[in-house]
Amino acid sequence: MSFHGPEDSAKLRDALETRLERSESPVEEEALKTQMAAFDKFFGQKIDASYKIEIQFGPNRSTWKPFGGMMSIFLSGTQMHGGGDEKVYICPDDSCRGIVHPQDRFGGSVVCRKCNMTWPETKLVGELFFVLTPQHWAEVIEKWFMVLESKADIYLKYHRLDIRVHAEIEQEKQKGGEFLNKARNARGMHIYPLKNIIKDTSHGANLRERFLAFVRA
Ligand SMILES: [Zn+2]
């Protein structure tokens, strides 16, 4: 498992520090110290994602051609009896596509909080299927990230035949059996945690561009 998103914030922090070291003006030094304190306060806060957007890609992932994938949304950190995260469903009305939480179920029906319609549980959408270019995948991720009020970690899962997964398997083989076992569960999944998304974009990085880089990585 690897964590994505360049740590732009660390670079900015270093730049402030360098300016402070070189500064010969007490007024500027004071201003820089204030900036650094505000910076540390902002990034020192713990950021918890409420949701998890998970996309399982098919085997033919490309950096420019359309390829298939399946998107699901989960509530973060709510462990169910089976051990997984609790799934969130999507309103079956194409013009609504509201988020339906597990607590919105009443018997076999659910009420969508967005369109206020009652739907039979069996009509709910659990997975969205797409065949898209990386650019359009980035748009879809951005769209659902906004629907989830910018409170989601993004998980990308790669097919076992994906060239990237192959490369990882080869690397592990060369390291020997112990590493192969250790890495087996982590293989083929890459995460862009919300805290990194916030760090990257708070310094002006474009959200869709960051998602595109993540999809192409
Ligand atoms: Zn709805």
C-alpha cells in the first residue's frame, strides 16, 4: 500500500524556514514566524474522512485510453460485524443520485434525503460502472468527492493483471518469500488520503489535476 499526493505542504514549510534563516529584517522575521505558526496549527489538526470512495479497475488500465472500473462508496471506520466498512447506497433516480445512508432504511424501504422519495431497498444502487479515459475518471472522482462534501479518502484497486501490479509482484519475488507474504494483502491498492488531498489543494493545486495524476500513477 502506498500513499499518494506530493507533499507540497512540506516544501512550503521548508521555504518559509529558509526565508526565516536568511531574513535580516526583524519585522519580516516576525511575520514569517506568525505564518509558520498558523501553518503548523492548520496541518497539525487531525483530519478524518467520513467516506471512502473505492474504485476497482479492470485489467486494461491505460494512461490515455478508456478503461473500465466499478465505483462503490463506504462509510469510513464503521466496522460491520463482518469486519468491513459499511456501504453507502445511491438513489436509483438518475436525476437525483443522492447518498442513502444505512440508517435511512425502514424495513424493506429507504427514504432518499435528497429527493424525499421512498424506494424499495432492492432498487438502490451499490456500484456504478464506467468505461472512461483517465481524464474522465478524474472528473467522476471529483464529482463524487464533491457530492460527499469533500470528506472522502480515495482508494484505487488495480486488477491482478494490471501492469502496475505485475511490476510489484516482480519486485516482491526478487526480495524473497517473506516479503512476498507480507506484501500480498497490500498489493494492488493505492490510497489518496483526505489529509493529503487537503494539503495539496490548499496550496493551489487543482483538485481534478491531482485526481488525474493519481489515476495515471
Ligand atoms: Zn433521491
